[in-house]
Amino acid sequence: MANPFLDDFRSRVTRVERAHRRGRGFEAPGTLGRPRHVVRRRHSWLRPVLLIVCTIILFKAALFAQIGPVDYNERVQRLQAGSKVEQIGAYALRADGVTVWLGNLMDEMFKAPI
């Protein structure tokens, strides 16, 4: 006499083993596990743009600290008198408040002791 509960159990075990061989996994209802559908996070364009702007500001400040404010402004003036591309570069490289402040800070920080 066959036990119907044992037959049902064996058939379920067979289905689970077959599914595991195929690479499937199971989660019990109400448990926490890996979601079946992984939602991909959308990448924001703000982070790369902010990184580029900060890099440009640090580059300008390093140039300002290295060559000094007078020579820096003279070079930017020469760029303004050039072609359209040079004028755009002069607009991007003009000494603003953040550049001057960071340049002076870098100059004081990296000044060699005498």
C-alpha cells in the first residue's frame, strides 16, 4: 500500500532537484532573499559633470599658484585677443573668486621653507 503523502513529497523533491540542476532557486513566501527582477539604478549625469567642473577649477588654481596672479592674467588677456577657440579658453580660464582663493591656499601650502 503506497502512502499518497510520500509520493507527493518525492515528486516535489524531484521537481526541486530538476529546477536546481537548471539553475533556478526557490524562496519561501514571506522570506527575504534575492529579488527575481533586479532593478538597475539609473546613473545620474550630475556626478560626472561635477567632477569635470571641480577638476577644471583645481587645474586653474594650480596654474594660478604656479605662475602668479600677474602672469596668469596676462596670459588670459593674450588668449582673449586670439581666435574664437582661444577666446572660449580665456573665458573658461579667467580668474574667478574660487580660483584665486584656492590658488593662494595652494601657494601657501606648497611654499618651500627658506
